[in-house]
Amino acid sequence: MQIGGFRGPARRVALLLFAIALLGADRSPPSSLPLGYPPIPVPTANPPTRAKRELGRQLFFERRISADGTASCADCHKPENGFSDAVPVSRGVFGRHGVRKTPSLLNVGYQPVLMWDGRAPDLERQIQHPLAGYNEMAMTEASAVAALASDSRYQALFTAAFGNPEINLDRIGQAIATFERGSLIRSPAFDRFILQGDARMILPAARRGWRVFQAKGCITCHFFEAGNPFFTDFQFHNTGVGFDTEKPDLGRYYTTMRLEDRGKFKTPSLIGVAERAPFMHDGRFQTLREVVDYYDRGGTPNPLLDGQLKPLSLAETDKSDLIAFLQALTPEDNAQAARP
């Protein structure tokens, strides 16, 4: 592992962040970021302000922008579950259930694209998918705007954030993106163990698990390096999950319509992974042990299985150490987004 410099997927991420900066992106003050975290890329069209962030916080917990008034962003992205959910698929309006596990929003501001299949190009536009989703909020833009415009408090909040009380989908997306980008940043003690060399930060079993994680190639997709401390390559891979069913979810294929993308899903970050069971895009595994066993077997065979997946031949001690390592990635700061 290299701590200095970039290579592989981390180089692509670094170049992406640099390109955004060249385009004039605002940056969060370095003092507000965890140790080793790069500046958060922010589009020039949506500069962050305290008023916009507060509006986004209110909207994140607002249920009136759902068809039956029962679903908000926070009802699926629960703060107490690492901004994910504790069930395989979340429940939306009218008791309807989704089809994929709610992904975590921790450190979401660093993700080049959003959602399991990458169909949302940025945080500003991501809200459009759950807002209109039949199994999620099932809301039209006009209905969402009307629900907010009838509340004088929101008129004041939009005025403070944007200079006038106009409410529209773009502004809703910008406000929620500003809240998520600036408020949901967390890092584990593991980062200080690596960057400061303090072995006391994590348990011996976790340190052994970190060595197993590297030696067995887990770090290839769940990439970690200076400048990319998120344990993801931000890429899409077919790991075979779901290919033991009659009709597997084809993931990225539904977005790109490229045959080679069948069964690919975005590599999730491992920051806070121990807090957000169940696991995988379909929520099939209840424990980290099940996840480790799955990858130890080499995934589920299928014609497009990622070539990097091979049986790992892990010893029992390797498995327990790997789990201890994953548990060590729980953020030190477990503060939840302040509820309105």
C-alpha cells in the first residue's frame, strides 16, 4: 500500500477532484474535514451557504414532499443506521417496498455518481429519483412545490437560501445536496492509525484483519489510499450477488444498456459498514460473517463475474480478524444529523 501519491482507481478519483477544482468548485474549509480527507468538490452552480444547508436539513426530514405524507429522505437514510436502513428494502409511500437496499449517505459528497447503478450524475439531481419513484415518494414536482409553498416557514427558508421565496425542484435538490455534502462527513479511528502510525487506535485483531484485507485483494475494489480514504474505487463490479435467483437484478445495465454492465453495482464505501446491516444491494446478508463467507467462496459464478473475484481460502482466524477490521471502520463521530 502507498500512503503518498496516487495509483490505480485513486488516481482517477484524484484527477476527478482536481478537474472539478479547475472548474472553479468551492471547497470546504480543510479544518472542518477529518484527517486525511481531501477537499469536498462542490459545483460552482451551487455554492454552499449556512442558510442553504439549514434549508436542506429541514427538507431532508420533510415528509410532506411524499404522496401520502409518510416518507422523507431520513425515513430510508436513517441517521442511526449510518444513513442507510436496517431492512433489506425500505418502505415508501402507501406501504410500497423498494427493490434495493438503501445505500449509506456517509461521505456522499465525494461520490462521482450516485445510487447503486450510478444513474444520478450528482447530488443536486439525485433527489429527482426518490421523489418521483413509485415505491418511494411518488410525488410530482408540482405537488412537492405546492406542499412547501403553503408553509410560510419554507417561504422564509427559501428566501434566506436563494434570495427570494421561489420554490422549484432545482432549488430543493440544491438545498438537500448542500446539507448532505457538508453534514454527513465521518471517519474512523483507523484513519489516524494509518496516517499517524498510532497502533493504539485499533485492536490487534483489526490490525491483523487489515493485513488480510490487503493480502487477499479486498483492497482492489474497496480501495484505500491517501486522498481516497473511503474504501471504494467508485467503480461498478459484478460480484455475482443475485445470480443464484431466477431473475437477477442487472444493476448498471439498466442505466447504460451495455451488455457488459449486466449485474454490476457500485462498490460501496466501507466507512461505517458495521452499522448498516443488512448488506449487499439486495440486503441478503444479515451479518458481516455472511459477507466474508460469500467472498471467501469467490462470489456466485456467472458469465460476467468480475475477474478479480476468486476463492480466498481464508482460515477461521483470518475471517474473525477481517470482521474486527471492518468493525474498526465505524466512525469515531457518531453524531447524527440534527433533527428539526
